[in-house]
Amino acid sequence: MRDILTLPINAEDSLIIACDNSGGIGMKEQDVVQVPYETVAYYSFRVAVMECMAAGGQPLSVVLNNFCGNEPWEELIQGVKKGANELGLKDISITGSTESNFMMLQSAVGLMVLGRKGLNKKSELLFSGNWTFAVIGLPLVGPEVMAQNDEIVPLSVFQEINQLNEVLIWPVGSKGILSELNQIFINKQFTAEKIVANVDLLKSSGPATCFIVVYDADHDEKVRRIAGDYFHSLKIK
């Protein structure tokens, strides 16, 4: 299953809740990865919003839980707004809270994206030999995210492919591509030996630096055109 919660609102719509956490990433002395707080929030928002949209949700609101102290708050908000602007989400609302009573030795952020999903968006598939598989972007984690930024699939590419009909998108998180593949279909399990790929199937993809796309072969040319150099084919034996 996806890392989301789906709550029915009425006969036509559901509420999609997606979330992400980060710890030890920021500007505190004991943080494992030293990056500006705008970057921390941007990538945390990226994970949650991709999960929301891939599940068929239209993002409406962001809830930010800040454990980095009072000073980074505006930087964190700017990181969320940066990601929202890349997706054209001009009216998304942002709220949240800061732990200001006690200071932590390392940075920590929690973020939720809430979205509305209509009943006409397909988010589940049964496995069929007719499906084509690909990974868009590369799995990157930690310092690689900053050093190999040009290998991270842009949100604009994700959004354009996600808008195609009869295409399923699955963001890849810390458990890697193979683990995510084994959550997509209820009637199929994959092993690394049965997959031909030029990407590491077991490596963490950190803040969803890549995603899996499953589609009918008729869409292959269009998906490859949109993805460009971020396209990596997956062949199922």
C-alpha cells in the first residue's frame, strides 16, 4: 500500500493524507547532513506531495511540524512554497507548529499534505504481461541529493507524467525500487533476479528522487519524451 491515508468525504470525493519526516538534516551542529532549512522543507514537501498526487489527490493544504527552533520557520515555509510553485499550486494553504519550549540537538521536521481525490482517478492495478515499467530519475540519498541534483527528477516531469491517462506512478522512498514494486500489485511479487535494470533496485531513494511508472506500451513514446534523460527502463523477465 502507499504511504497515505484515504478518508471518504462523500459519495464523490475522498481526503488523501500523505506525510514525510526528516531528522538529523539541517543546520544544527550535530546534524548528519548540513543543508539550509529551505532545502529540508522543500524535499520533505516533495515526498508528501508526490505521494498525494500519485494516489490521485489534488493538494489543498500543508501541515508543518517544526522541531528545529523558532528561527528556521520562515526558511521552512519558503521551502514548501518553492515546491508548491513548481507544481503551480498557487492557492495551497500552509499551517503548522514549532516546538519552542525545548531545544533539540539535531534538526527534525514532520510534514503532511492533504488533498482531495475524485473517484475517477485509478490508483491500483493488477499485474499483466502487457504493462511497461520504468524508473524516472535515480535513487539518491544523503549528500548525494545535493551533489547529484541533476539526476533528481523535477516535480514538473512528475506532474506531467502523472496527468497521463492509464498511467500509474509510484514514488520511491527509503526502502528502494524493489520494495516499492512489491507494493504496487496485489497479485504479483518481484525478485531482483527477475528484473533487468541499469539502476540500483535496493538503494534508498531518499526524498523521492525517482519514481516508478507503469503504463501500457502504447504510451511508451510519450513517457520517454516527457522523461527525457531521466528515463530508465525496467524489464520484467
